[in-house]
Amino acid sequence: MTVSSPDFTSRLLSPLYIWQGGWLVLLSAMENRPHQHVAASLLVGLEDALQVSLNDTSLSQPLVTVAPEVRQSLRSHAPLAVMHLDPDEPAWWALRGADADQTLPLASLREDLWALADDQPRAELAQAFVQALRGRTPASPPDARIVMACQQLRENNSLDLETLAAGANLSASRFRRLFSEQLGVTFKRFVLHLKCQRALALWESGMTLTELAVAAGFYDQPHLNRTLRAMFDALPSRYARGQSVQVVNLPAQTRTTFLE
């Protein structure tokens, strides 16, 4: 897979934790090029400030939240945690629009994340971390019709916009607008994002990109390659050359919705 090369050596400090709604990984360092993706991001410097560019704004701080579809780049020579959250993920809605410094005390956040940084699978700790983020009450919950549509898409990726709009008792045009207004991404981009998430969830040691592309529903390996590069710049494996990536899928019950 052709991706950008970091300017410095990095290694994984944790497995790649994946659940239906996002993923989390700890790295010794990281650098990527400007890119944008459907997922929101929670970026945490575990020892020092991060150098983050968001659109035309440059930030130097230890804790950064990034909304979906914001053009971004990141540079850190010190350990950090990278967490991607789907636009409909309850943890993102709990953070969305909040003052991250007040919502997430840095000291306790770092302590919780460092507990995952020993190269061993800590599924229970990772699950508890995600659930703790989800436990915060969002200032404004998303529209239940859009939440239901996202849930249906996860269960059946062949559903089209017209079918989901009819199920929500909305016209196709109104559903499309409401979807974008609520999640900050277009319906088409969200569906493509779910394909990328499915690829990560299906990723197994030794699997070729061609096999992964077919399993995740992409046309072919180049299509998967282009999509991942455009949406993520590079996967965590690229920042850990010579180190195998251990993928830990968190239990299905980790996923909660606003409908419960």
C-alpha cells in the first residue's frame, strides 16, 4: 500500500482496539500529512503537547478534538493516543461542542490511556474507557431518525438513501439534508466510511490487501488503497515498521445508541 512515510521512527504502544463506532491506538510518535476523514478524532499527548493543524489554524496543546470532515495534520515526537469516533458514535456526541479541557481532565485521561500502553490486549480496560466517554450527557442528542438510519446501515450496507428516507417518513431530499446537518458528513461519505471501518474490523494478520478489499466490499485492492490513503493518510501499521499490528475487537455490547 502506498502511503506517506513518517520522518521519524515510531512504534505501537498498544494493540489497535476496534469497536462498532471507532478505534483507538497508542503510538510512541506520529506524523501525517493534511487529510480529512468522516470520523471525528480525540488526540491526546501522553507526555507533551501535540502539534496539530486544523484547516488554517495551528495548535500546540496536549488534548485536541477534531470534528468530522475537518482538514487536519498531526505531529508528535512523544507518545500519544489517537482515537477515531464515527459521527453517530455516542462518545463523540458527548464531546461535541464541549470544552475538552473541562470535559476531559487531562491527568485522569492520560492515566487511563497509559494503562493500555503495555503491548498486551486490555479489552476490558479499553471497553471501560469507551464507555466512560459515552457516559457523558450530550448537550444536544442527534435526531432519532438519523440514529436509526445509521444503525440500519451498519446492519445492512446495501440499503440506499431512498429506502432509509421512506423508513424515516421523509422525502429523499429532506433526509439527505437532515443527515448532513446532524452528522456533519454527507450520506455518501458516511457509507464509504463504514466500508473503511469494516475493513479495519476484518483485518487479520497475514491478510493481503486484495483479500481485505473483497471482504470489506470494495471493488478491488487499488480502490481500498486510494480510499484509506485519502481518509486516513496512513494506518497505524505504517507508523510501526517491523512491528506486527495486533487487532483487538471489543465486544459487540460495547456499542450503545441514543435509542436505548
